Amino acid sequence: MQVIQTAIPEVLIFEPKVFGDARGFFFESFNQKIFDDAVGRYVDFVQDNHSRSSKGVLRGIHYQIQQVQGKLVRVSSGSVFDVAVDLRKSSPTFGRWVGVELSEENQRQLWVPEGFGHGFVVTSERADFLYKTTDFYAPAHERSIRWNDEDLGIQWPDLGQEPLVSAKDALGASFFEAEVFEMDWKK
């Protein structure tokens, strides 16, 4: 598995070696040792999630202010543009974001560490989105930043339509109003 650095050092792309032939394909989708070596610490995943969305659905920018989650995300069917936003106030990359295409073709995965917001928009007709989390879902601690916040300036792909967002996401906070992480997340 190849590990690819992004513009934010803690956010990593994992690209598996895919073995394919006329019968289909095989690849190792997760290896604890390779993952831990890449992130520089042991990471314990406690929950797996699966969502299916149609073209233009945008989910995010989500995070939990307590029971903070790191996420290892991938797409098993279709494609998305996936975004991680640094919400660690003490970080030199605070308020910066990285975006990556995740698809069934490239089989890439994105590591979104604790202290980051996360969102994605579906760029194919439909996408199955899978992710592992380092803590359990805690609705009382979930927060959302508006996907189109001008101060973040995320450059979402042009899909020829307005993104479809939930009512909760449409009411997300602006970046400067949002609760952020005061502590240093280096472990």
C-alpha cells in the first residue's frame, strides 16, 4: 500500500495495490501495521459506517467537539470529492483544507485525523461511502460548518447543479463562529 502526503501533513492518502484480471480484483483495504506506521501511532477504530448518496448530495462539514473522531474513508461504488478541514486552533494549517477524489476506480482512502472537519460531495450518479471511526457517534457533540463558507473557500467541483444538503447542514455555522479544537492533537 502506498502512502501519499497531502498539503496538510497529518491528512494522508492510502492507495492500495490492486490485483485484477478477467475475474475481477483483489486488494488489501486495511492493514493495521502499515496504517499505524504511516500516522506514527496506534489508532483504534471502534465503528464502521456506510452511506449511500445520489449525485450532488453534499454531506458536511461534520465533526464532533467531544468524543472526537478520526476517520478513514473510502468509496466502494461511484465517486466523491472528499474534504478534510483543519480545525485545530494551535495548528499551522488551521482553517486550511485538502480535497481528494475517492472512487471505486482509484480505490484510494483518506485519513482524516482527530481535530478535522470532514465532508464530501457525490460526483457520480450514486456512491457508497465507507468509513471507520476512532470514537463512537455522539449526536450531542456533533457540529457542522457550512459547506460553502467563504472564509474556508473550499473549491467544490462544478456538478452543474446546486448541492443537495440536509436541513442541518444548511444551518451549519460559519467557520469563525464554529467551535474549534483548542488542544494540540499531536499524539
